[in-house]
Amino acid sequence: MKFGLLFEMQRPFEGNDIDWNTLYKETLEQCELADHVGFDKLWFVEHHFLLGFSGSPCPEVIFGALSQRTKNIRIGFGVSILPHAHPIRIAERVAMVDQLTDGRVEFGTGRSNAYEQMGLGVDPRDTREMWSESIEMIPQIWQAEDEFSWEGKFWNVPERRVLPKIYQKPHPNMYLACTQSASFDLAADKGIGVLSSASYAPTVLAQHVKTYKDRVKDANPVGAFVTNYWANNVHAYCGPDNSEARELAALSMKTFFGPDKPYIAGRVGAYEELLEAWGGVPDHLQADFGRWLRQSDEEHKQQAEEVGISLDSGPGAARAAIAELDGDTLADRGVTIAGDPESCINAIMKYHEIGVDEVMMIIQTETIPHEKVLSSIELFGKEVFPAVRDMVGAEVAAAD
């Protein structure tokens, strides 16, 4: 089991602005501490235009700083948006960071969303084919001993020597950011790892992981080898007070997926999908919400006053039920890795048991201040990770 930190680079904002200078300095400090206490990987997103949600439009810039301020932790593009740039440019950036880190780069890829694509002049209808062509090109660029050339639908490259060369041979591990079954299957077929960017309860996630692990055995890899690997996004917070830490993580995650956020606003059925992924309506909320999810929006509105919840700004019962999910329910299900060290150990083991290779923990968000992020990172490193590694090591020894 590996332990990662995933950064959107979020910070509280007021007056339609963010203290960017402090955000980036805090992020660097958090990453240095993660390296010191034993996290395995750092992952940074690439997003554009998403005020209040992400301050990471060009992660390779912060990677330059991290290459000199960290020693052991691996540094991941989580992800590089392939349709936004020429594959040559992407291959060059990744290779340069790989050289600066002495081969510590992980290369995740994705397509982004229509809002960001159109803002950069990219036709959303072309992005699946653009991603597919680019993911074929990039490992060939890295492996070319001399000149590289390409003739394709979107890119044509005459013979050129692409510099610098990659440090890792034959090339870094490659991944696809995924939110649904079709993407999991695509990653398996192309022999690349999954960066699951949706939050799931492990009981719901288990079948997706099994299907991927079975399917990737028959991969036709786009690179020189198969990256058989599943990493999963999880909102996390470890603290000495079990109840407080669980509620902090729950608030962080529910704010992250709030109605004004880019992955929720405008998506029909988004809250229903989230609720299902998080394990559905718990028993203690069935009386209020169980029957609502089988009724029309009009019926939801008529019955809203029964529990005193306004549904005017969201898609009915699913959104209301998510708002009522408490920190204990989410942590006990493993939807969050949260609570005191024992609680966090138990949650991580749920992911290990279903075959997840890495939990990518989202700790830095707009609702968790810098000092608490640092204390959580430190507690994970000092008390949680050693215990989990001992437990997993004992399992491996017993199996041998």
C-alpha cells in the first residue's frame, strides 16, 4: 500500500480572490513535511479558470521547486491534460522534471471537461481522439534514441530530436484519471494505471478494482510495459480527537463536492451518483430520505417541509441526504480516511483489502487551515503509515 497526497491547491477565498502567494508557500511546506514523514507520492492536478476550486494550472512549475526541496517522495502529474498541449511539449516538460528529480516522476493523463477545454480553444468533441493519439505518441518520444517523427490525425511531426531525454528508462509509469467504468476499461486495455478521481466507499469500489485488475492482464500497452496500478482519491484528516477529525474530513469533502463546484454544477444526476458511490442512504436516514429517492422532483419539493430542508438549490433528496451524512457514517464506510490514528488505519485497510494500490489523500482544502494540514500530515506519517506497513508486511510474510 502506497500513500499519496493530492493537491488541487485550495485555500479560503474572500472577495472573489485568493492569497496566491501564501497558498503556494504553504503548499511547498506541506510537501516538504510529507517527504520527511514518509508519504510515497505527491500528485498535482492541472485545472484552468476554476476560481476557489483549484490554483494549479501548471503543476510543472511547482515541481521545479519540489525537485530541489524534496529527496525521496515521487512527484506525479495528476494529471497532465493531453488535448491542451502538443504531445512534444508535454513529453519535454515531463522529461525535464524527471531529470531534475533523478527519476521520481509519475505521469498521469486526462481530458479535462468542456468548460476548461472551450476556454482554451479545444473542441470537446475531439478530446477523446486527441488523448488517444497523444498517449500513443508520448512513450515513443521518450524511447526514441535519435529522431522522432509522427503522422496522425491531430499532429504531424517531421524528424526531430526531442530534448531532454527522460531519466527513467524506458519511461515513467503512466495513468489515466477515471471517474466511471468506461474509463477504467480504457486504462486497462491500454495497459496504464487508474487514478480514480471519484470518491467511493470501498464496498462499492471493490468490483471496479477487480474488473480492472482482471482486464489489464490482457492489455495491449501503449508504452514499453503495463502499469497495473489503482490509486484512489480519498478525503482525509487524522487528528487526536476522533470525532472532531471525522467531522473536519466530512465537511471538507462535502464542500469540495458542493453545488457551486465545477464537477457538480450543471450535471444531471450528480448527487444521486455521489450518494450511490458513498454507499447510499444509511439506516438512520431511511425514514427521511429512502422513499424520496424513488419519487419525482415535484414530490421531493412537496415533502421537503417534513424534514425542514430546502431543496430549491439542488436536485432533491440526494443532495439533502448527502448534507445529512455525518462524519461517523462516512469514516466507518471508508468514504473518508478520517479520525484518530486507529480509525485511519482501519479505513486504509479497507482499501488494501479490495486491491487498491494507493490512497491519494486530499487534506489541503478550503475548509482545513494550513496548521491543521501540517499536523494531520505529521500524524499520518508517525502513527498511521508504520502500522499499516507492518500489517501489510505481516500478510505478505504469512502468504509466503
